[in-house]
Amino acid sequence: MHYFETFINGWQGYAQYLWQEITHPHWGNFFYWLVGISVLVYVLELLFPWRKQQSAIRKDFWLDTFYMFFNVFLFHLIVYAAVSDVVVTAFNDFLREVFGIRNLVSIQVASFPYWAQLLILFLVRDFIQWNTHRLLHRVPRLWEFHKVHHSVEEMGYAAHLRYHFMETIVYRSIEYLPLAMIGFGISDFMLVYVFTLAIGHLNHANIYLPLGPLRYIFNNPQMHIWHHSKTLPKGRYGVNYGITLSLWDYLAGSVWMPHNGRDIELGFPDVEKYPHGFLEQVVEPFKKG
């Protein structure tokens, strides 16, 4: 009964949150940050296209737009927010009853300056995500889910959030413990998430973004296009894994940019045979057993 109430409260809580987001625009409203950043980057694509032959309404533009809102909001509304509340509650109950642990926070950062707290959150989260991204390419079972993101054949900003819902589960599960042990508030996640959202949109956008020396720190469209290359170096499962930062790839030696990648083919071998509809793409990884 305890977990059932947690599930119902989680679903109702997220439904109320989403309704408030849509009906009450304000500066801390992530729904309109997503819309605003998407419109801004799309305008940049129209005004300064890197691949000038690419249509303004590129292939799968509307599919990727649906993915964007589904993955950020609808999936959480349908099931994820409520189920994750139950899992977190059950996990905390397990730690309390078996090990006597009542508070996961073991690294106190509250006394740090606010900018330092945000920087630690950003760096830790990005490093975890970079390693998780490598797992998505290296583990065959996870690669079947990640294929949805790599089935993009024409790059644009909305491709950033075209991914299978299982990726949300994988990323959040791996992130949970280290971030919970540090302890951060929702407002902290909001600030970091808006920043990483903007960088992710730009990385996938059809624009040329010269960063100079900053390219060794931040991911960018000219680097990330090679991550989506249909042809990879022999023996490599992936390259340029950076989410927001390119720094980890340079440190790990996983950078690959042999030349200007503006017109390279995107996807993976036989990508043209991959399903093109949302429901078909959601089901496809499970058919692989």
C-alpha cells in the first residue's frame, strides 16, 4: 500500500507540475526554456546553415520534434515519474532496513559558494553521462536502444532528443547514487539542465560553430557530426562521446575528426532499413531479444 500511494502521488505530482509548466510561463519554467531554445537554434539553422543543400524541414524533422517532447515530458507523465518515485523509495527503505542508512548524502557541498556547487554538479554529471554514453556503444544490448538516436540521417537541433525511452532509465539509474551522495536541489538541476540542453541542441544543429581553443573543452557541431558518422575507424565502437564537454574525449584519446565532416553519411550500416516511425522504433530494440 505504501508503494502504491507513492506511485499515485508521483503520477499526480508530475501531472500537476507539467500542467503548471504549460499554463504558467515564468523564468524557471523548463517547458518554455525548451521551446525557446529550440526556436532560437532553429532560426540559427535557417539563417546560417552549414549544409546548405539540406532542406529547412529536413528528413524526420517532425518525428524528432515529437521525440523531444515525449522524452522530456510525456514519458515522465505516462509512467517514469511515478515508477522512479517507487524505485527510489524502495531503495531507500532497503538501505535503511538492511544497513541502517537513513541519509545518502556523504559529501557536503552546501557550504561551498553557489557557483562551485553548480560547477561540481555539472562536471560530475557530465563525466557520468560520458561514461554511460560509452556503455551504450560498447554493450550490444544497450546499443540496440541507442540505435534509435543514431538512425538520424540528416542532422538538426531536434535530433538531440531523439532517443529510446530506455536511455532515460539507463542514464538516470547510473546517475542516481553519485548525485544523491552529493545532494543537490531541483533548482540546481534546472540551471545545469538548461545549459546542457542549449549545448546539446547546438551540437546537433546544422550550423558551423567555430570555438577556437574552447573546442578542447566544449562539444560542438563539427566534432559531434563525426560521432554520428556511418563509417567508423576499424575496431572502434564509437568516437567523440562527449555530451556537453569534449574534454573527456581529448583526455581519453577517443577523438576522431579526420577532415571537415560537413557532408559525411550519417547513421550505421543498413540504417536505411531501420524503422522510420516512432512506435516501430520504440519496439525494434526489444525484437532483438
